[in-house]
Amino acid sequence: MIGGALVSLVAVAFYGALSGLAAPPPGPDGGRDLTGMVDPRVTQNNIRTTICRRGWARTVRPSREVTDAIKRNLVADMRVSPRDYELDHIVSLDLGGAPLDLRNLMLRPGAGACNAHMKDELERRLSIMVCAGDLTLKGAQHEIATDWRAAYKKWVNSKGCGEP
């Protein structure tokens, strides 16, 4: 019982900070500030022992109990069906995204144009490129956090993800 109450309390705290978050705010240089969206433990210098190591995401992924509680609170506020949305890491865990920082979490539709599954495809592609040395970690994080749809068009499908 205490565990469930703790999860609910944590989820409510996360939910309060998540309201209205769609993308990181512009930084002083016009770029996006990724503070809180990336895990400071992951750097370009240690990608071989972190994100490029098989199973990394499993070691840092929040429990289903915690993420489901956050999702339930977000979905309830939006008055939509939880089956239609995924709780998504804006910067994926495979790209060194912060596992539980609220600035890195949002609901993403599971169907339709530019859905969560399309973003997952981009995340896999960028992860492969970073681990192969074809793209820097910061470059991949910036692309997916600032305009993942443009990155999808650039790296996955030149026709884009079907956005009108």
C-alpha cells in the first residue's frame, strides 16, 4: 500500500511539471536548451560503456508502475483514452535521454501521422548512427529534441511522417 501511494505521489509531482510541455525553450544562442532532457552521465566520451552497450536502456528505464501513473494523470487531464497515447521520452534513453526528468517526458499519439512508432524508428536510426560514429551524441539529441519530424524526414523517410 505504501509503495502504491508513493508511486501516485511521485506521478502527481511529475504531472504538475509536465503540463503544456511540447519542446524545450530556445536558449540564448537561438538553439534549444536540453537541460534536464539529457542524462548527464552519458557523454560522447563514454557512449561505448553507456548507450552503445547492449541493454543500456533497460538499466535506466523507469518502472512501468511509475510511468503508468504519470501517463494516467496526463491522460485524465487531457480527457483522452490512454490506449491512444504513449508516454514518450523526447530524447530517448538510447540517445542518453534523462529517464525521469519531466522536461523529457510527454504524451505522443500511437496512431496517425507522425506517431510514436515513427519517432521510435527515428530513435533507432539515430542510435545506430551515434554508435557507428556517423553522428555526434549532442547532434542526435539536438535533432530529436528540437524537431523530430524534420529529423525523421532527413534520416528515415524523405517524404516525412505524413503530417499535413
